[in-house]
Amino acid sequence: MPGYKATVIGENFDFVVDDEPQLLEFSRTMYVDAADVAAAEALAMAMVREELLAQSILDDDSDQLISVEEIDQVDFNHDLVQHGEFVWTFAEEAEFDEAV
């Protein structure tokens, strides 16, 4: 089976930072073996969801979004590839000033 590198992203995760509720986002690089792109996306998403559930971070009653941002077929030795860590960032709030 071919190998795939998937960048999984998440949005709208509630955390308390410095005693203030904040919305955070994450990105995570996953390497998976799958028959095709669709199967690779599904597997990467399932793996991330499983880990978030295990850490009690995922909440089915919220507006949390998880998706695959990018996926590419790659050559790699599965035994040597380490899965990436969650990279958490503050949600960017876009503010637009309208000039009159």
C-alpha cells in the first residue's frame, strides 16, 4: 500500500489559558498507509479523533471542526516515521476596517 502524509487541522477548541477561556486551533502531520487518498484521509482523521477523545479534548456537543488540510502520497519507511505532535495555536480573529 502507498504511504500518505496528511496535515490534519482543528478549529474551535475551548481551553482556559491564564484563567481566560480561549479558542485554540491545531495542526498535526500524520503518516498513514492506505489504498487511496480517500482511505488515507479517513484513517488520518480517525487517528486524530481517537487521540483527542483519549485526552478528553474532543467534545461532540461543540462547534469543533477537524479536517484534512493537505494530503500527499509519499515514500517512507513506516517503521522510521514518527507521527507529529499536536501544534496548538490561538485562533486568529480577523478584524476588517472598512474605509469609507
